[in-house]
Amino acid sequence: MPNSPAVEALTVVSALAALSTYPYVATAIAYRRRDNGLSYILLVLGVGIWSAMVAAQVLSTRPLVKTFFLALSVVGALLAGLGWFLFAGTASSTPPVPSQRLTYGGLAVLVGLDVALAVTSPIHDLYWVAPAGAPGSAFAVVAPRIGYWLHTVLLVLLFGGGTLLFAAGWEEGTGLPYTRAYTVVGTATIIALVGSNVFAPGGLTVAPLAAVTLTTIGWVQARRGRVLGRLRAVLG
């Protein structure tokens, strides 16, 4: 089945989003000892995997292969969500996370369980089933089960928690304009995530394209700090 221009555009943009991982990770590594550099690395890697696995679904016409890449995109989305929450929770411009160790540990356990169930989805029907006689599609088409919706709720909690932390920082007037940008784009990511999962269950999603904007803001913030630091050194 030939791909529509919209599908081709989404595929190309998803692939480009995945390729953006390199310069973002390189910047994060340079800042790994500062503020929330390590959590930013996790966020970037998660978004990169998520985007790449969305684009990879168009490489094969076999539904089994498409659902395999769908399962990997679920893993990327979970890493991105956890990275986003940790990124927000360790930022100097956001309020401290209550019961930090317990909160981070509990979320890591939930994400690990979700990842294990996602990668073993071919041997159980907890997440989805491929409808018999489903029409051809560039992306995986599935009939969602309870695990799919619980996974969606977990992603909303991860992205929502991080976004609320930046919203609190925005309200307190700290870290502007970045707290404002993180809040707005974080909210857009949640809307894209819920909308895609509810109205197009399966591999068709625009959520990673919204999430890559979060990594872009982080990159701009880091690079701006480096440029200002060099200017101070020269002028000083």
C-alpha cells in the first residue's frame, strides 16, 4: 500500500528527530556533572529510540515486524518519560521532589515492569492484539488491551509530573524563560500522547515529535550557558 504524503512526512520527521540525538547527547555529556545532565541524557536517548522506532515501522509490510518496532517504541517512550520526570525533578529551577528516593525508586520499578511486559508482548495479549484482516497501514494497527491503557496512564504520570514541576517553577518565577517553555511544550507532549494513543492505537503517533522539542529546549539552554560563559571569560 503506497504511503500518503502525510505518512511520508511523519516518517521523515521522526527519523530526523532520532538523528538529533547525537548533538544533544554530546552536549549533555559535557554537562553531565551539572544540575540534571545525566537525566537529560536519558531523556534524549528515550526520545531518540521512540522516534526511530516510529519511523522504522514503515520499513516492512509485515504486521508482525511493525508490532515488533511498536514494542520498541514503547520502551523508548518509557525511557523518555522517566528521563523527563528526573530531568524536571533535578533541575535547580523546580521545587524539590517530596520523598525523592522513594518517588524515583517507585517510578523506576514501574517503568522496568512496563518495559518487561512491552518487550514480551508477542507472547501475551496484555497490551494489544493485531486485528485479523486489518487494512494495510504504514504503522502498526492494534486492538488495545488493559496493559496498553495502563502504559498510557504511566506515561501521562511521568510527563505530567515533570511538567507540573516546571509549572511550579514558572509560578515562582525561577529559571525563566526556560521553565515557561518546558511547561508549555510538556503540556503539548501530554496532549499529543493522549490524543495519539486514544484516537490511533498503535504505531501512528506525533507524541515523540513534541517530546523532541523538550530536548531541543534543553540543548538551547545548555549551549546558551556555554556561550555566555565564554563571553564572560573573554570580557573578564
